Amino acid sequence: MRKPMMAGNWKMYKNRDEARALAQEIVALVGAEEAVDIVLCAPFVDLCAVAKMTDGSKVSAGAQDVMWIDEGAYTGEVSTPMLVAVGCKYVIVGHSERRGRFGVWPKDWPEELHAVFMDNDVSVNWKARAALAGGLTPIICCGETIDERHAGTTDTIVRGQILAAMAEMTEEQIGACVFAYEPVWAIGTGEVCEADEANRVCGMIRGVLAERVCCGAQNIRILYGGSMKPDNVDGLMVQPEIDGGLVGGAALKADSFACLVTAAAKTA
Ligand code: 13P
């Protein structure tokens, strides 16, 4: 039986004081919930405050990205040991908003800015392995764009992302990862993937994991992300292959996030 997980991805929202206040509210509402692993993935500068505020509760702090090297002359980067030192337990790796956004750019951004978001299949693999080696649980993201979906290539794209993310990992390492299926077209759009289709793709992902992990794929958690909200969470969480959510917008308010956690707890 897989323990459900509800992870909030706060993206580039909340300064330190706002983050502390939101974490405090979430702890007050669901901080004693034992049936769900609850993660708050906050901006780097907020992590210290969030980790302190959640200390002693069932809520953990997570980062949104990590460098694959422990230390060195890499201006602007943050490493696994640094995240661990402030009490971080998880890190999101390969979110589509960091994987070059698959070319989904705001129209007014010149091409020169596109390279600022630079993750690809190789960096995702390196980051995930560095996180595992240093004691963080990576939440590895995958998902197709709307064009890829329309072209009928969803499964090929997602399969490729998952296989690449697992390259050179041991079975034990793969088993220590969390995966998140986030169709790019459903992120921040209000357009949720139909629950049975999200379940199908998550099941397909589990099949890919099973190719690399002899018998443990049934124990690996696969989350859904993309416009998950209190009014659609039940339909998603009831799906057998969906073990939780990676949530953007609805994670920015304590009451709606708590609602998602409670819905996940019902399926435990
Ligand atoms: P939304 O829940 O805002 O669609 O964002 C999903 C997401 O990108 C989580 O990582």
C-alpha cells in the first residue's frame, strides 16, 4: 500500500514572512495528519523559515530545484548538502517550467531569454542522483505539451523522460524517488486532465518503472499535477495509479491545500 503524498509547489510566490505564515496555517490545519506525506516546496530563500515552522509536525519542506554538484564556483546555484542543512527533505526535479518549458514561452520574451530555463533529460538525471546521494527525495516531473498530446506522442514522450531520469540509478535509488505526471497543458490553465486519462498515463509510467525495478514498482509513488483543486481532487485521488498531487495554485492558500490533504487522507 502506497502512502499518499500531497506536495505544494509554491513556485515563485511568497516572500519569507508570507511563507512562514502559510506554513504555520498549514501546520495548524493538517500538521498532525499521519496518513499523508505533506510537502511544501518553497522558494530557496524561504526554506529555512518553512523548515523551522514545520519542524515537529507531519509537514516537510522541499525545494524546487537543485544543482548536481555539492560545492564549487557555480554562481547562483544551490546544492543538496545546503538544502539538507536547512532541514529540507524533498526537491522537485525537472519541472516543465525549468525544462525549457518545452518552448511554452510568454509571447513577449525574446529568444535570448529562453535558455535561462535549461533543464533537459540529462540534467534531470544528474540532479535526481545528486539529491538521492545526499539524502533528499527527488520528485521527478514528466509530462507532454499540448502539441505532443495532439500528435499522439504522449506515451513516447513521457516514457522517454522517465527512462532518461532513471539512467544509471540502482533499483534501490529508483525505489526512493517520487514521480509526478504533469501534462504541461494542464499546468496553471484550469484545464485538468481527465481523471481516467491521468490514471492511464500514471499506470503507463509504473510500467516503465517496472522495466527497471524488478518487483518494487508497485511501491513507488506517482503523483498527478496540473490544476488539481478541491473540486476535482476526489476524482483524481480515487484512481488506483494516482498516489497524490503536486499542486501549484491551490497550494498557495492554507484552506484549499488542507482540503487536498484531507482528500488524500481518505484514500489512505
Ligand atoms: P497548478 O496546480 O497551478 O496547475 O500547477 C501545477 C504544477 O505545476 C505543480 O508543480
